[in-house]
Amino acid sequence: MDFKKDFPMLNNDIIYFDNAATSLKPKCVIDAITDYYYNYSSNAHRGDYKLSVKASNKFEDTRRKVKEFINADSEKEIVFTSGATESLNMIVSCFFKDILKENDEVITTKSEHASVILPWFNLENEKGIKVKFVSLDENYCLDENTVISMISDKTKVIVLSHITNVIGDIRNIKAIASEAHKRGIYVVVDASQSIGHINVDVKDMGADFLAFSAHKMLGPTGVGVLYGKEEFLKKFKPFKFGGGMNISFNSPKEIEYKDLPYKLEAGTQNIDGVIGLGTAIDYINKIGIKEIERIDNELKEYLIEKLKKLDNIILYNEKAKSSLVIFNVKGVFSQDTALYLDKYNIAIRSGSHCAKKLEDELGISNTCRISLYFYNTKEEIDRLIDALNNKNILEESIGV
Amino acid sequence: MDNDLKREIIIDNFKNPNNKGLIDDESYIKEKKASDSCIDNFTVQLKLDNDVIKDIRFDGEACAIATSAISISIDKLIGKTKEEALNIINNYLNMIENKDFDKKLLDELIIYEDISKQPSRTKCATLGILGIKDLLDK
């Protein structure tokens, strides 16, 4: 299928291989956002007039779509946030901060994104909990049995990305959660890299909490989702107070908050962003998540096969199953490679990709990352390979 | 200077930079300098004796432009007085920012003259020398 016509950005003669940073947006998502501003711009949940009712309905439609998309039990379990970072911070600040005690252990890995690790490091500094790192296997992937073997009586939380943003291994959350739940351990999942790429089913995987951003799944920036099982989300202490989240406030002792999810959504929400997310979900559902996964895999295999034929490329994560490939060109710093490819209008990411603890395992801190999505093509990969098949990348990268 | 020669100097200094690797010596002052827009990351060490730069060393990971620029700057600045060094550095920064500067003061550093045409590279070309400047300003 030709998806190019659906994505205005793809008509700019660019090859976009940085989908793990943010995905491109289909025209239908952009149109849904402008439609809101052109035709029913108004506040949600605030007015009695038709415009506001429409905005509220569209906003709540997205909540229902998200609920179905991730197979949550109830719309009360879907809280809109500014993105996965805020969701992951809320999970720590609004819930775990109050229930964890000194020396309680939180298990994670060194290949997680800063947004996964830093809120817990901060809690370690504040409350003396202990963040424990599970070691990765020889391919820098996570073996679920290693996680399970690390569980001790002190373990209270396991926090993992569903797919990591550098190595790109797909974690067997289901096996880990099943073992964790037998011992009363909470499971927190960052689905930022898996959402919109593979099926994310909170019930099937057994996530107690899950976070993702709209912009990595064809939606706009500045909006994301916090999923939590209702029984736990009910115990969240709001960290933002204001309009939309209270029923009454007569005095400091007489404040009544709304029920979920509204008590965690203070202030005017990112209405256009939420509406755009709803349209992104519709678009993904139209193609089908299984079909997206199939295309992702086909492109990834094709890319790996082609890269392996070049003798100037070092590949780091060939064995990982998702659509991310990390590599370096021998003798060339990752940023120089990225700037060299930019001359061919090929956008890739270079650096540590916000996973700065991974250096301990990988032995190098900077790599180039190609992250594919279903609208990429084999022809684009061929153009990348042509550009990389060059003995003078370093010389040509410096632009002098 | 023709472009082939410029490239050759840059790549030589990237592959075999001057004074890479820090030393454990308390007579040096030290500073970390990380780019806020990319991944370039240096630690710079400097030893002053009676206002004369006796040594400069660096370590860290950075691109070809950043690494070569600090390497050439180190070569140029060792042996200069603090005042001479700051004058060279300020002229270099003026060159990168496309302002008036004195070519004679810069010697080989002139190879970065056209870097202002690549906005994403100007921070690479100045990261190391700004680290040295910070240490001289201390």
C-alpha cells in the first residue's frame, strides 16, 4: 500500500528514519486538529452551548478509543497527560511516593529511557528506596527469567519499557507481570515505543500502569496517556489542582474532588491534541496493528540484510525484534554520520538517545539509530544504503 | 587554503588529537563542557604558571569538527599568556559568528572560517575553545 499520499511531510523529498523520536502525522490527524479550531473551537466540559458539547464529546470519544485500543476495563482508567514523561512522573509522584518505604526495591534495566529511570532515582534520593538494575543478555536484550530471578522480598515495583528506545527489544511483560503479581509486586510499563507499532493490551500483558505519548503513534505532540488499574488510580493524589477536577471547595477542610479520570486532569486540557490522538487511533485501526507490525518487520529485515553487506558498518542490535536499528560507521562519530546523511535528506538520530545508563552495558555511548515505521519503504532503505556505501563518509560529513 | 587541505587537517586532528586524555595533577584546573544541542561532551584541563598557559588537555566524545577544533586550539594556545590566549579565542569566536576578526592571529584555526554556513556545526566548532575560555576566566 502507498501511504505516502496520507503524509504531507513525505512529499518534501525527505527520508524520515527517526520515528522512535516522533512519528510523522497523517493528513487526517492534521485536519481533525484544524477542524476543531475552524469549526467548534470551545472549551470541553465547560459550556452548555452546542460547540462546547461537540468539543466535549470529541474529547471523550478519544478516551473511549484509547480504552479500546489498549483494552482497558474502563474509561476511568484513561488519564490524559502532556505525554509519557508526565505519565511516568505521575505514577511515581502521585502514588508510589506515598506507599514505598526506605529500602523497598524497584527493578529496572540500564537500557531504559531517562523518563523511566529518573523519577525513581529521584525517589531513591528522597525516600531511600533502592533502584536495582537487571543485567541484559549478550545481545543487550532482557531475558524475563533474569528479571524474575532478581525478585526478592524487598521488591515492590518492576518498571520496564515494553520496547526499549535504543536496543529495541520487545519485553515479555506478560511473563514478568504474572510472576510479579503472585508476589504483590506492581508492574509499570512504558509503551512509548510499542504503541502504534505492535499490539498493546494492558490486560493481556498485566500492566498495573502504562504510559505513552500520542506523537509517537501519528498523533500530535504535547499529549499522552496514563493508564492505571482503577483500584490503584483511585488512590492517586492529584499533583495539579484547579478547575475541572473539583466538585466543591468551601474551605481547606472541605474540598471535594471529582471521580476518575477528571480528578487527575486539572485545568483546560490539550483538547486539539486529544482529538488528534483519537483520529490517529482511527487511522491505525483502519490499517490494522497487525499489518503495521508486519510491514515494520519486513522493512527491518530488509534493512538489516542490506546493512550487513556493507563492510564499514557495525551493527549493535541485530537480534532485537522491533523496528529500531542501531549502528556506527567504522571510524566515524555518530553525529558526523547523521550530518552526512542529512546532506541526502535522510533523517536519522545520533547520540545516546536519552538512555545514558546503557553505556555501562554497551561499552559505547553514541550510536546512530534508524527507526522505521510502516510508511517507510524499501526504496528509501536502498537510498540509505547507497549513501552509506561510501569510503569517504567522514571526509564528506565535515562540510568544509 | 583549499578545501582538500582543510579536510585533511580536520581529519588528522580528529583521528589523532593533541593532548587527549586527562592527567591526575592538582596543579591543573578542570571543567566539563557539554553541548546543549548535541552529544558533544568534553572535559578540559588547563595549567597556568604566572599567567602563561603551560598545558591544556581534554577528554570526551565528540564529532570530527569539535574534536579537531579543540585539538588545534590546544596546539595554538599552549605557551601563550592568558591575555594573548583570550585575544585569540575572542577572534576565533568572532570568525565563527561571522563578525570582524583578525586573520593573522588565528593561523590554522582559519580552516573553520566557513562553519557559520552550517548552523548545526557552529556549536561543535566552539565547544572546546569555550571550555578553555571558561578556565581562563576563572
